[in-house]
Amino acid sequence: MQVLIAYHSDYMHTQAVADAIVAGAKAALADADEVANVVLKQTVDVGLDDMCAADVLIFGSPVHMGSMAWQMKQLIDSGSKLWMAGELEGKIGGVFATYGGYGGAGGGVEQTLIALHANFLEHGMLVCGFPRSLSGYAYAGLHWGLAVRTGNEEGMPEGIDEAALLAARAYGSHVMETALRLK
Ligand SMILES: Cc1cc2nc3c(=O)[nH]c(=O)nc-3n(C[C@H](O)[C@H](O)[C@H](O)COP(=O)(O)O)c2cc1C
């Protein structure tokens, strides 16, 4: 199985979450004795061939001004060439975002996750949400996917707590277990 985890990160929070997703994914693959190649790349390094080769694609972005970072949107728009040929149809997707939490109610994280869903669904992929039964649901689970808050009450960067990283690992495992079941 080929797995691509693509993310944008300016200040390393989203990267730390992506690393935890990789760890969870690898743990699930090892448990299932599945030989797999898990590739972690920043959006700028992802090519169309990476997307075509992957059986599972997990995309993540920080929230910027209420939606995804433009670097992630650029990757998504470059993937429109694959839509014409239906190259990604039937593949499994996962989505994650980090956010400061401006306004206290999410600052656009749901919108970001939904936009990431929309891209995968437009390609005809199947996208995994974050079920309530997974570890860390209360800290970073949304039915859309993984949402990790990194800001404090003043809207300033605070970091990522261990419970959110646990949720990230659980989400990585969940997406992989889903892909293995469908395989
Ligand atoms: C340009 C910019 C715009 C941002 N806009 C929002 C926003 O609208 N809502 C929000 O909750 N957080 C916002 N944030 C906070 C980031 O989403 C948050 O700090 C994120 O975890 C940063 O991820 P990174 O460290 O991987 O770059 C913004 C940060 C930057 C740099």
C-alpha cells in the first residue's frame, strides 16, 4: 500500500500533527502486517505522480484567515489535471487542520476541513471523518476529521498538547484501518 501525507506548515504545528499521523498510520500497518510505503511531504514537494501513486491520501493545512493556506489550495488546484482522467477515483482520503481558535469557536477550522473534503469528494474518493470512539476525540476530533487547536485564549500560539497528538495518532491509524478493510 502506498500512503501520501501532504501538509503545509509555517510554524511547525501542522508538521508535528502530520508526524503523529504518520506514527499512527505506521502502527496500524505494522499491526496488520501490511507492507506499505508512507510518504510525508510538504505541499510544495508533492507532484501529480505522488498523488497518482498513492492508495491513501491525507491532506492537512493550518487555518489561514478562515480557510486553508494557499499552499494547500495550490496543490489541490494542480490536482485538477487528475480529475479529468478520474485518476484518484476510489482512493481513500483523510483530512486534518490546525488552528489558533480565533473567536473561540473554531476560527474557520470546520470550513477548512470541509473544503479539504470537497476536493477529495470531487475526485470521487472516499473520505474518513473522525469517529467518536477514537482516542482524543474530545480534544481534537470533529466529525469532519482531525482539528488541532494550537492557540491560547488570547489567540496567541500556545503549542500542541499530548491529548491532541494522541488524537492525531488515532486518526492516522483509523484512516489506515479503513483503507485496509476496503482493500
Ligand atoms: C496568516 C495566518 C492566518 C491565520 N488565520 C487564522 C484564522 O483565521 N483562524 C484561526 O483559528 N487561526 C488562524 N491562524 C493561526 C494558525 O492556524 C495556527 O497558528 C496554526 O496552528 C499554525 O500552523 P503552523 O504552525 O503549522 O504554521 C492564522 C495564522 C497565520 C500565520
